Amino acid sequence: MSKNRRSAFRRGLLGVTALALLAGPALAQGPGDKGASAPPAAPVQQARRPNVIVILVDDMGFSDIGPYGSEIPTPNLDKLAAHGIRFTQFYNNARCSPSRAALMTGLYSHEAGMGNLENVRQPESKGLHGRIDERAVTIAQVLQPAGYFTGMAGKWHLGDSHGTPPESKGFQRAFDFPGGTYFPDQPKGAVRIDGRKVPLDSPEVGEGEWYASDLLVDWTNKFVGEAKAQNKPFFLYLPFTAVHFPVMAPAADIARFKGKYMAGWEPLRRARLERQKKMGIIAPDAKLSAPLDEAYDWDKLSAADKDRFDTIMSIYAAAITRMDKAVGTLVEDLKKQGELDNTLILFMADNGGNAESGPDGRTGGQAPMGGPQSMVFVGLNWATLQNTPFQYFKHYTEEGGIATPMIASWPKGIDPRLDGSLVREPGHLIDVMPTVLELAGAKYPSQFQGHDILPMEGRSMVPAFSGAKLTRGKPLFWEHEGNRAVRDGDWKLVARWGAPWELYDMAKDRTETKNLSAAHPDVVQRLAAQYEEWAAKSFVDPWPERQPGGVVKGKLEGGEAGAGHGKGGGPDKPRKKLRRQMRQGASTPAGAPAPAAED
């Protein structure tokens, strides 16, 4: 690495330290953190505060990009990782809205009011309000008064229909894009531009036959220009709609992958695991999690079924590569505008791979598959590949549901000697808020607009940018639809709805293959008590019935016929019975509704 970049890093790090000291000790060290912040430095001339871009991918698995072992080519993310750092144990909240709430507020999702999706709204509950509550603030609400330009382009899903669209939560510019949208001729209604509804196919949204990933980056780059015109550092949020259902991609991109998935999910899982081991993402002796009983044996499928599944995964892979291409466009534009070196880019996903359509997947709608009128869901079998080497999926608190890739790139702020290195300490979306505020020199409020604000739950990741070890003074917790977990050090306690606790040693068994609960009942008791204490104070409501999350028996129905109407079909909307049970506090299972159509 060049001497110029090393010098720039030292200047940037000293400036960041000065900013943190100016902001006061509450920002220099995060809540519950013991010694994780960078050591004080001698006073220096304050460096220009960094720009920040947070990229969030929708429904992407842990291993779906090259830096985490994928066979899908992602050269632009490869470059970000090669000139930045990767986190091997970073976590989300297993579902769209809960993860976005934690990312935006630095709180657990129930604390922020988003314990489930926006449309699962229980006003009388403690944490299921379908909106960001007044007891929380967003990163944008804290950074805008501190002099930052704030903008977002992509899927919000944090209360548009309940009074908390992005423009009400600190974003000066907001291109609020419908989830699951890829092309202008989809029947998806309107975009919201700074709160105004604009038809999806309007030239104001984008010219010509655009593709969503490219379009969202075009809007993000537009906001970079606006920030520069105002001579402000910027905080930009880029939540891609890729690769959420219905998965779509340009036909030429899909054709590149056709036939490449005919080996089937299990051989491809094994190949990904071997690459992960060589990279150091996973321990050399890690075991691949076993296939679930609901998964299909590829060798027993008909030739027609194999071709269908190959097409489904080809569409998904094409959507990943187009997202990667868009990231490359973003980076090149930042470079042209002279902003790349001083921009921290964080890249992550909102939950694990999506199995919601069951083992059959779904290929409904109008041809061609992957086109704007199609209705493709990848399903359980390919989700096992996407989450390699873990088990379970979105909705669940096993590693397959909550583990996300996380790349941090910042040429002026991350020590160049760390390029391509791995951060192995656990991290979480709640850590983004304290990290960004420390770098910006902004103070997290105890009150905002007349409301008391809950303290941040995360801790800063800034020490990792200079190679220091990250420490955390308290456990991490999860709850989603009765699926729950707690991680304290190397111990992880996890359970699905209605099931007993299972205990795993994450230092020796990251893939959760050996349940140690019987051998360590004392650890189970201790962690279970910690979980109950956290749930009681964090506005976690009891969940009334099991949500299958796609873990159902399939019928190999395929195609449009029957799609969405059987155990192997697409997701249904939440039923009124579930909402009634939530109001009544029911605790007995009474069926298994599938997740919402926009998730």
C-alpha cells in the first residue's frame, strides 16, 4: 500500500479521535463498551468529517457474494472487501422491518416500535406499532442538525402508512421505492419522492427501461452532488430492493447463468463452504449444517424440475450481479466527484436467505421468468445454498436467519495494513448508530422533539478500523415471531417458537450442529434468565402462533398452477385471526399463517 494512503489514514484517524473527544465521553465510548474506543491522541487540526453510505440488500443470504464464498461473480464487492475489512460474525434481526429499525435507530427493533413488519400493527402492544416510535431517533435525525446532508433511495418499510416515512425521520431527500420492484412496467403503483406520490413509470422516476439497482444508485449519486453543492458531508442510505421476491433481472443477465446450477444445492453448498474455509470466514474444521427434512434430494428430481430450479437460481444470481454492478457505479461516481477516499461504505443484508415459498419455490405470473410480469420466489432449497454453511432462514434466529455479510470500506479511515482482513468479534446492526455518530462528532440525544429517547444498545466499531479488538459489555438478543436467541461471548442460546432452548459453543460450532444444552444446564439457565430480563424491558410481546417461514412440506407443483395456494406456494397476507390473537394475548398455536406479501 502506498505511503500517501498510510499518511492519509494517520491524518484521518487523528481527526476522528479529535471529533470524538469534542463530542464528549458519551460518544467516545459506547454504552456497555469496555475499552473498545480508540485511545486519545494529541490534539491536531480537525479533519473533514467523513461521508457515510449504508448499503442494505434485501433477502440476501450470508454467502451470496464473492467475499463470503459465493460462485456468483461480484467483482465490485470483491474490491471493496480487498480494500477494506470484513466482519465474520455480524448480525441482523432475521426480517425486513425489524432489521431496518435496528440499523436506523441503534435500538433493538421492539424498542423502536418495529418488532415485526410495518403491517403487523398492534397499537395496544408494547413493541408492535408498525412505525418508528417517539422513544427512538434515527441516524439521520441526529446527523442533520450536526451539519450533514441526509438522503435515502430505496425500500424504507418503517412506517410509511403509519406516520413515519423517511422525510419525517430526518431525511432531507427521500426516494422511497416500493419493495420487490425492479422494472418500471411492474404493477407496483407509485414511488414517493420527498413525500410526493409519483407513478412508477413517470420520467421523473427514471428515463427509459431502467433496472432498480441501477436506478437507486443514480438517485444516490444525485444526492452526493446535492451535498457537495451545499458543501456538507453526507449520510446516505441505499436499501436495494434486490433480491426480494418477486426476483427479477434483465434477460441477458439471466442467460449468463442458465445451466450453472444444474449440479444442485448440496454440491454447491459444499463448494461454498470450502471457499469460506480458505478465506478464513469459517473455521477449517466447520461442519456443514444438515439439510432439513423439508428439502428435496436433487438427484430424485425430474429433468423438468431440475431445469425449473436452475432457472429460478439463475434469475437470483443475475439480480445479485446487477446489484454488484450498481455498487461499482456508485464507487466510480464517488471517485469522479472526489469523495471516495473520505467516504465510509458499510454493506450488509437485512436477513438470511428467503425460504418463504417453501421447497417448491414459485414461478407464477407471465413469461418470461424473471421479467417484469413474472412472479418468481427462490424457495427453501436454494435458500439453504444462500445461507451456506448455516441452517434455517429469514424469520429464524439460527445463524441462517440472522448472520449477514458486512463489509466496511473507507480509504482514509481504515488502516491500509488491514486491507482484506477479517474482524471476528460479533457485531450487530445496532452498532451502526454509535459508529457513525462517533465519526461525525454528533451527540446522541436523551430527548428529541419533547420525547425521552432510549439509550443506544450498540457499541462503536471504530476501533476495528485501526486493528483494535472489539469488546462488548453485554449479550446480544433476538426475538422474532417467537423465535428467540441470546449470545453472550461464545455461548449462544436459541429456540424456535414453542420449542425448548438449544445451546451452542460458537467458537467451536458456528454452524450449530451439536446441541450442548443437556451438558451445560447451568449455562442454559443463566442465558435464559438474561433473555427474559431483556425481553421484559425491551417491549417484547408474546407471539401467539408459529409462523412457518417456508419450512413446510412441498408438492413440486411448480409453475403458475397452484402457486401461492398450497404449502409449497407463495406467502399469504397476515390473517385477521393473528391480529386478533395478538390483541387478546393468545399463547396457544392455532394454525400457521405465512408472511406478508411485501416483506
